[in-house]
Amino acid sequence: MSLGLALVAILIVAAAAGWFGFARASRLRTANRLHSLPSYHGAYAALWAAIPALLLIAAWAPMQSRMVDQAVLASPEGKALPNFDMQRESILSEAHEIASGEREQGFNPQSSSLAPRIRAEESRFAVMGGAAAILIALAGAFLALRKNKAEFRARTGVERWAMVVLFAASLIAILTTLGILLSLLFESLRFFRLYPAQDFFFGTEWSPQMAIRADQAGSSGAFGSIPLMWGTFFIGAIIAMIVAVPLGLMSAIYLTQYAPARVRTWLKPILEILAGVPTVVYGYFAALTVAPIVRDFGLSIGITSASSESALAAGSVMGIMIIPFVSSMADDSIAAVPQAMRDGSLAMGATKSETIRKVLLPAALPGVMGGVLLAVSRAIGETMIVVMAAGLAANLTLNPFQSVTTVTTQIVGLLTGEQEFDSPKTLAAFALGLALFGITLLLNLIALHIVRRYREQYE
């Protein structure tokens, strides 16, 4: 029996418990005054049958592979494996692939002899976990059905389960964020033990290539992050915003104030399609279409240093990509301004454009600014466009026609391929990720402060 079959059995038990609970409460309803509706009694029994058993399966599934490996290594076949960890892990990996049917045989003969043992242990542990989960489901259903009486507060129990589920969902989000932060922090601390933190945060030279021999040039590497931070802000926070903010804001004003209802019905979904286009498509568009145009334009106006991988090409396409972020937030904020403010402005003789400029936009400022900062955070964290169109040169320049690099581009480059996680070159990627995490967190806090500081309450 696999865990999948156990999952199906648990759902059947939960459905049966829910049906019995509902049917019994319906019979009690004819003779007594129920505290809760029969549907709550059925839901209470189904939840007690399903949730504890599903939690056990969720905890058992990741533990099963580890227990299988331990049991295999304790067997006579496992004890015959080499003591060298990497070779033993390679043989186990091949044996798992053979046992699952992904391959017929491995490079090492011992992997073929281990495959039957792995299949047997997986079957044994799956039966153990599945049987335990089914027993817990039956026990939960039995205990819940015993409480199925007229005076039982089933609705309160269901609401408690709902609160537990909602709390668990919010806790998962918080723990995920905390896990990301801690993983970045621990690896970054390893990097700062190998490379000074002040040189990383304030250095102006980025050359992460590490030499194999100490007598080679650049053997120590240079990990100054200032050029990367500048390239990130230059592309994501300056060029992209110059494109996205005017177009997004004007689009929102037109759709909410000038466009007829039929035009708005068509234009707004078409505009928001931009947010659903994969970023790799934007990257191809930037690299193959926009970059040559930008380079030819730069050469035509006398900029001989114009490059096909330029900050302007990547930033302009990134600005197009985040137009829906600015437009959607501005649209919602402008539409939320009370109609009485519009009518009052028009009644005092103001024109429609004056009303928009002096009444609607100031009132919608918190939402508009929140959308802009959200778009900046999205642009700063973008990867594919800058990888394909911005280049790898860490230049400190104000020339938008030159090639610059960003934090995300360097993270991709540092972690691509087989890397050893004990060198400054690889660990620098985690330090860059931590810095980028802090920047986006700061931008989100600023956006929250602006919304709270300038928000006005309207009745």
C-alpha cells in the first residue's frame, strides 16, 4: 500500500464520517432542538477524520526516504558499500533510480543489488505510515461521532478548526520568510568570514573570478557590491520607472475618467495581460528587438560607446513589464475616491482636468505611491530581462547606452553550474541575495509608511 492509496482511504473515511454525522444529526433534529445545523455535525466529523491523518501523512512522507536509507544501510547489502561518503551516496542514488524504474541498471554493480532491498523497505514503511494514518482517521471519526448529540456545539468546533487552518496558513507564510532570511544570513556570515564586510558593501570593484593558484593574477577576487547596486537601481528604479510611471498613471486616469464603459471593459484586461507574459519572453524581446534599436540610435546621435547590451534596453522593457502594477494600483486608488469630491469640484467650476489634477490625484496619492514602490520592488528583483539584455560588465556609469550589470544577474552567474559552497565566489551570491532582500524590505516599509502617513479617511 502506497501513501497515495492511504490518502484515498482517508478521504473515503472522512466522507463517510461526514455523511454519518449529517444523517444522525438530521434524525435528532426531528425529535430535539439542535444547537447546530446537521451540516456542522457532518463537517465536524469529517474534519476530525481527515486533518489529523493528513498531517501524519504530510510528516511521514519526507521522513520515509530517510528511514528507507537508514534501513538499507543497516542491511547486509548496505554494510558492504564503500565507506567513502560521496561514492556511497552515488550508489544509493543509482539504486533509488533503478528501484523507481527510471533506469534499468547503474554504473556500479552494487546499485542493482540494492534496488530490491530499497523497494522492499519503501513498501514496508509505506504500509506502516498508511496504516497508522488510516487508524488515526478511524479513531478521529469515531470520537467525533460519539459527540453527535442534540446539545453538542458542532458549529463552534468547526469554527475552531477553521481558525486553526487559517492560523497555520499565516504561520507557514511567516516561517517561509524567516527560513529564507536565515538561510541567506548564515551563508552570508560564512562569506564575511572570508571577505571583509566593509569591502563588500563599499567596494567599487567587482571581479569574482578566483584563481586556481595563488600566484595567478586576481587570485583573491574583488567583491565590491557598489557597481551591482548602482546597476540594479539604474535599470530598475530609474529607467524602468521613467517608462512605467507616466504610462501607467496616464492609463489609469484615462480608464477611470475618460474611457467609455465599453472601451474600459476591453482595454483594462488587455493592459493587464502584460503582467501575465513570462519574463523570459520580455528578455527575448529586449535582447533581439529593443537592444539593436537602442544601439543603432545611440550610434546615430554620436555615442560611440553604445552597446547592444545596454541599461536603456533592459530598463525600457522592464518598464513596459511593470506598467500593469502602476496602472492597476492607481486605477483602484482613483476609483476609490468618493464621488462627492468629484461632484463638489465640478460644482465649484473646476474643469475635469483640474479636478483630476487637484482633487483626485492628491486624494489617491497613498495608493499611487504604494503601487509605484511595489513596481520598483518588482523591477529590482527581476532576473531574466537583465540577464539577457543588460550584460555582465560591472560599470559605474550614467550612460544608459553602456552595459551594466545587476545583483540578480551576478547571482545567476555565480550559482550556475557545479559550484563548491566553500569559496568566496559562491558565497558572495548569498551576500548579494541578503542585500537585495534588505533593499526590497526597506522599499515595502517605505510604501507602508507613505500609505499610513498620507491616507485620509472619507465617510
